[in-house]
Amino acid sequence: MPSNATIAPRRVTSSDVAREAGVSRATVGFVLNRTPGQTISAETQERVTSAAARLGYRPNESARRLARGSTRIVLMVLPDWPLEHSMQRNIDAATAMLERAGYTLVTFTPHGSAARPLWETLSPDVVIGMTPFTDEQIQSMRTSGVLHIVPDVGAKEAPDSHPAYNRGPRLQVQHLHALGHRRIGFAATADARLQGLQATRLNEAVVAAAELGIEIGPVETIAVDAHAALAAWREAGCTAVSAYNDEVAAVVVRTALSEGLTVPGDLAVIGHDGSPLAKLFYPALSTIEVDYEALGRYSAQIALAAIGDMPEPSEPDQVLTLVARDSTVPVTDA
């Protein structure tokens, strides 16, 4: 009975080219790889290249790269965070820079499953993490033959831990304080994956407030609405809210408007991350814009420096920008 299955054509190998040209596999390798120091006649070289063209031979790039000790692959290990606009901007910038240097960026998010980590199968030239690796992960990478790990044990912090990127909440608090607000609530995200980063941001806000002689709080977790949070903030006398990100800020504003409050008259609100939502929302959200492209380029530069393809990069300077919009205004006496 005839089968309808399609049989994939067999890949043409260097042995096929050698038989076609009547030479050895070594000669094929020397010619096609343009190995220097060989005394192969022009006629033989022509036979080999013509045979390769007739057969449609394409070198096995993976094998060639492994043979020369490089796969030209950079593996970026992502934290288990939502892949939102800001993260995508970061990855796109890193990808573009690495491609210009001749490398391919592959991203991988470990989820604690039994599946083999990607560094065991890709043999990347470098593995770079946006957050620090565990000791078990580093040991697994070393066992797999990964030569360059960033951040490694005792190495500099991960790119996404760069202090300049964590000062956004400080700018939020300073902005609200400059507008005359003295009691500021904090709107936290309910996303369990972001609790580590959120703790860092909240701590920065608390420290900044203490330096200005004011307090942050209450800290309220926001999910689908902010009714309970608004009640707590109003009871505490809060006139402004610093939100973990723009999405959380939008929920706070929407809920406040639904309760008949005015924003920013009754409650000023500022977000974080500079997402497209911030300027499209009504009222337009004040926010902290983060130069995620600069972070992506910085990550790529650190990877290239680890491999030895460029000098150690300097840390980016201006990465945060306060953007004041309609959701924050100076306090006015009633």
C-alpha cells in the first residue's frame, strides 16, 4: 500500500562532495574552509567548489563552530517576570547589538521543571543573567562546559541590578514631595513573580521618604481594583500614591474616578516604567521612564567583554527620566 508520508531529503555531506570531486574529505575541508598553508592546486580547488555547488552542499555551521571552539551564541537567562513592553525593549536592544558583533541571542526562562536547562544543549559562548544565578545553576553551567558566566560567583552584579535602574521610586517620592505632598501611599502589585523587585523598589521609596522627613504608607496590594486601598490611604491622610508600575497606577486612578474622586485633585498618582499606557491613559500618568534599550545594550556589552570581544563597558549614566503628566499637580490649599 503506497504511503503518503513525505521523506525528507538526506543532507549533503562533505563525504558526498569528496566522492563527486574524486578527492579526500580532508581536501574538501581544506578547500571549503579556505584553510591557510595548504598547497592544493587551482584545478583541484575548482573541482571541489564545483562539486559542492552541483550537490547543493551547505556546511554544518553548528559543527564548524564547535570545531573552532565557539558557537557564537549568547544565552540570556530571564527572570520569571511578565514579558511586557519594557522587557521586550531590553531584549530587542541586546539582540541588535549582539547581531552586529556576529552573535545570536537566545533567551531562556527557567521555571523549575525537570527539563534540561538550555545551556546544556546549546553550548553557548556566554550565559548572562538579568538577576544573579543560584550556586546550583552556576555549577550546572560549569559542568556543561560554559566558560563565561555573568554574573559569576564573586563577579560584579547582574546588569539588571545596576543601582541606577533601582532609583525610580526615589524620583517618584522626590517629585511628589516637591509638589507639596507629605503623606504618600504605596500601591504594590499582586503579581507573585515580581515580589523581589518590588521589595527593592519599596525600600528605595521608604529610604527616600525618610531622608525628606516624611513616611511612605500604608502599603496596599492592588489586584483588579483599589477600593480597599483607597479607603486605607484616605484614612491615613494620603494625598498622593507612588505605584509599583504604570499598570498598578492605572488601576488606582480608574478606581478613584469610579468613586467620584478627582485625580490629581483629591489624589495624585505616579507610575513607573514609562509604558505606552502611561501617556494613553486618562488622565495621562506621570511616570518614571526607564531606558531599557540602554540596559539591553549594557547587557550585550558585558557579554562581549566576558568573551573578550570588547573592553569592559562603563555603566550607563542617565537611565531614568521623570515624566510629569496630568496625574500629579502641586498641592493647593482648599
